Amino acid sequence: MAKYIGLMSGTSMDGVDAVLCDISLNSCTTLAAHSLPYSSELLSALNALCIEGPDELNSLAIADRLVAETFAKVTLELLEQNELSASDITAIGSHGQTVRHHPNSDVLSAHFAKSSIRGFTCQIGDPNTIAVLTGIDVIADFRRKDIALGGQGAPLVPAFHNAVFASDDKYRALVNIGGIANISLLAPKRETSSPKGFDTGPGNTLMDQWISLHLNKSFDKDGIWAATGQSHSGLLERLLLDDYFALPAPKSTGREYFNINWLSNALADYFPSSAELQSEEKNNNLAPEDVQATLLSLTGSTIAQEIVKHLPKTNKEGLKSEVVVCGGGAFNKVLMRYLSSALSDYVVTDSHALGIHPQHVEGAAFAWFAHAYENNIPGNVPAVTGASKAAVLGARFKQI
């Protein structure tokens, strides 16, 4: 066994997670974890970097260093809390902070013709700075090799989920609900099948942005605000018309697509000025909490419909398949009830059932990716990302 630390901050940007793991070729055990929020100044800058705007290059370069300093600080505090030194850690696996994800070349540029634009993904958090400040080698830059091989660069976690969480005999889906939701579809180990997976669409990001706009809160704790509203079936149908939901895998997305502007455009489209609208819909007067309830239904329904489509309900012995939820969405009680109801033919639980806190799964994943790099284990699954081949992901940044 060797100790690794995984560093992760997802599209929700609700904090940096550092997860300490003991990892061997056959197991990954979470030992401890620690989290830190970004400073308000840095969080504001990161949110701004997720959309096109002025002063991007300078802001990106500064944020790159400040994110790294936050990652280093949470690492050092984790070591102190567990009475460990840098020499006890084989390596850090750092995901970085995603600020743009456009693997399909779906951007415009003032400097390049459309034929010259290439797909890309951008994660910041300078690994050189993390290595120097912690005294630990850092493995980072996990996504761009897959992009170079023609893949989406996401989701990467199915390889980790399959290695660590596949059942001996049951079908299992791992559902990560961060800002964006993704699923990993795992066959029983005895079938020796490769995992499948993709981003289903928005996870928490639209709900977070909507409650921030109306209540100045960063997230809807336990789904309480959504529970005060009523999901609007007509609006939900309009939101589900987005082309992304009908795309076949491989596919991935981000908050540069599913954001408050996307929602505003959908609301404006659904509530035009028309005398034919129902009285409750006139003048775009759907209550904000009803929109929140509808956004929760959007997340739940897009996850549930993909699981029903792709995951068998039982194995050949009749044992029910399992749906295991992780990420921040696992703590949204209303969303979990929605999934349990929509997936009543499955066993729905969270990752506590597999021995790991839902908030620590992604951090543990990048500890595992560092281990995979060290042991020449491919980190991508071509059937998931669309890459032309499997590859060892990442690069090493030495502490001296």
C-alpha cells in the first residue's frame, strides 16, 4: 500500500477537497479528508473565467497560482491533522479547477478561422506551485492526453469507479452529482466488461445559480427551497428539448453551456408575451421556487432516464441493480427522494454504502489517477470518452 492525496474542486466550486488514500493494485481505502473554500475574491474571479470576458489572460494566470496555493494549503492542513509529513506521501493527484471545457470545438475566436479551432479543456492550479509549497511530487494535467487522442477528456472517473466499486455479481451505476452530473455504468466483475459513462447534463449548477440569483445563497441546502415549489411540467418539457439530452455518448458538458444564460433563454422562450398562455403563466410570473423545483426535476429526470435506458434492472439471478450517488447532490434530500421514486426498480443509495463519504469520491479518484500514472495503468476508457486509444494520463511535476 502507498499513500496518495487527491485534490479536487468541481464545477460547483464549493470548495477544494483533499482526500488521503491508501492505494494498492487491488484496493483504494480513504483514510482522511479535509476541505477549504476559495476566498471570495478568487471565487468571483473563477466564476468570471467560466464565461468570455475582458482581461481573461491576466486573470487566468493569476488565478492559476492562487488556486494552486489553495490546493497546497488544504494539503498541508490535511497532513498536519493526520500527523504526517511530506515524505509519507508517494504523490499528489491534482485535478485542478476547470474553467472552460469545449472538446467539440464549439467556440468562436477573433483570431482563428472556424477551420482552425481545436477542441480543448482548461484546468488551472499550477502543479509546480503545489509541488514546491508541499514538498510532494504532483501528478496533474489528466484530461488533455485524452483530448489529444480525439476524446472528450471527460468523464474520466468511470475507470476509477470500475476499478474500485464494481460489484462481483450486480450491475451498478455510480452517479456523481456535482455542478454537472455524470454516470458510470458498471457490469459485474465476472463479465469482464469495460465500463460505460457520460455526462447526463446539469447536476447542481442551475439550481445553485438560480438560488444565488433569488436568495443570495450558494446552494439549496437539502433541497428545502425546491420543496416549497411545484415542478412545472410544461417548462420541464421545454428544458428537455435541448439537443444535448438527445446526443449519443460519448458526450460531456460543463457550466459554460448549462448556465443562467441558458436558463434565461429557455424561460424567455417558454413564456412569450401571448394571450394564449394559461393565466398562471402570463407575464413570466412562475414563482422562483417553482423554477427551482423544475430544475431539480430536470436533474433527476435526465439522470433517471439514462439509467433506465442503459442499466439492466437485475442480474441473471434476479438481484436488483444498484444506483450509488456521490457528490454534493447526494445531500439534497429532495433530489434523492426524486431519484428513489423514479428508479423504484433499482436499489438507490449513496456511496456511504460502499464505505466512502459522497463528498470524497472525486478526490479519491484523483489520488487513484496518480497511482495509475505511477503504475502505467490507463486512466481513460475510450468507449466513454471517444479517444482513439487507452492511455496513461497525467504528467509528473517534481517538488525539486
